[in-house]
Amino acid sequence: MPDIYRALGDSTRRRILSMLKQENKTQKEIVEAFAISQPAIKKHLNILLEENIITESLKGKYRIYSLNFNVLQITLQEMHQFTGELLDSQLVSLKKYVEKGEVQDEHD
Amino acid sequence: MPDIYRALGDSTRRRILSMLKQENKTQKEIVEAFAISQPAIKKHLNILLEENIITESLKGKYRIYSLNFNVLQITLQEMHQFTGELLDSQLVSLKKYVEKGEVQDEHD
DNA sequence: ATTACATATAACCAATTGGTTATATGTGTG
DNA sequence: CACACATATAACCAATTGGTTATATGTAAT
């Protein structure tokens, strides 16, 4: 359900995630780390929240954001499997080549 | 330079890449595998070409598309490093916890 | 040469994205 | 209570995305 590709699809969001991997951060801290406005950061946080990649908690007037490791782990693992299979196929082609003396069939 | 996140950011494009991992395909074959129009597929192919994730070659009236394994490998490896570091940090936190009896500092 | 087929391109559309500024709301502090 | 600060929300904007239909172009086959 969570769209990890959407979550990772923007470099600001990737930087936010990198920040959060060290320690949880308040929105204020995140905003201060970028050159764009607070509402712009909030929109990125909302996308990450929508995709369940981060969680939000309240502490007085602050909002604290954290990585959602459970979801991250599952979705990244799926993504990694997909990408792994893409590269895998090259090895299969190489194997075929070694065995049968051809790389691709049909088109070349 | 190639934006692998953009390339993978759409499920149609991911399906196209999956198709190409088996064998090279003509545009016609790709179009026939989807329920959307030829120009729509062409746009996706153009994005994959822009990001250098696939290559195009001519064969008579056909256009043959192939995975660009070189670029794929490099960009996916970078992506995987990024995502690996995200999850890694949890292990570091766990390690800290085991060693010092705390998980996070500052915010909780 | 005509026709059929594969692909390209143009014009259009609605929704999403990534940003802005201005302003409202909520919470802690002097 | 009043003010300051952190965050939320609204209204706006330009660019991109993902699709469409209609039509042009290039190549092969009859």
C-alpha cells in the first residue's frame, strides 16, 4: 500500500529521511535545515506520512518526526527485490551465453 | 545524472523494465502488453530513455528497446546504498541501546 | 505505386507536484 | 493576559505527469 517510490521520488524527501535516520527531529529542526519555506517542508512531511514512511508525535508545541522502520523495511525490501531481479537477468543471460553460445534470442 | 527514482516512479515503467529483463522487445510488443495507447507508452519509453535506463535501436520499421545494464547497475547500487543506510541506522540505535541502555537521544 | 503497419508528433486535458505568501491556530512563557 | 513561537491551512502559481485522440511520417510488402 505505501508507495515507497513516491516517497523517495524527491530529493528533499530523501534528505529528510537521511536526517531522521540519525535521530528524531522536530519540524522546526527540519525546516531550518533547508532553504525552502515551512509550508513546503510540511507538504513533503505530509507525503511521507501518507505513505507511512515516517510517524509524527506531539510534544508540547513541537511535532516530532521519526522513521517508521517497520514500513521502511518491508517496502524497501520489496523494492530491492524488484531491482535485484532486473540486474539478475543479466547474469542469467550471461549464463545462457556461456552454456549455449548465445546471449539473447529473437531481437538483438 | 540519470534519475533512477524518476524512472522507477511509475508502475507502468516498472512493468516495462520487467518485460525487458527477459528479452529485448519492440515498441509494438510493449504497447500490446498494456491497456493504454501507443503515445502513452512512447512517453514512458521517452522518460526511460532520458534517464538512460534503456536504449533504443532500429530494425527496419521496428524500434527495439533494451535495458541499459551499465547505467542500471550503477544507479541501482547508489540507490541501494542510500536505502541500506536508512535501515542501517536502526541497527546502530539497537547497538547503542544494548551497550548504553538508551535508544534515542534528544527526542523520544 | 498503393497499401498496410510501426512509430512519431501535435494538441489537448485533468491531476499532481513543488513551491510561494499570507494568515490562522495552538501552546508555553513573561 | 499578552506575546512569542511552532505549526497548520488557504489560496495561488508554474511545471510535470499520465493519459487521450487525431494525424503525420517512415518502412515493407503486395
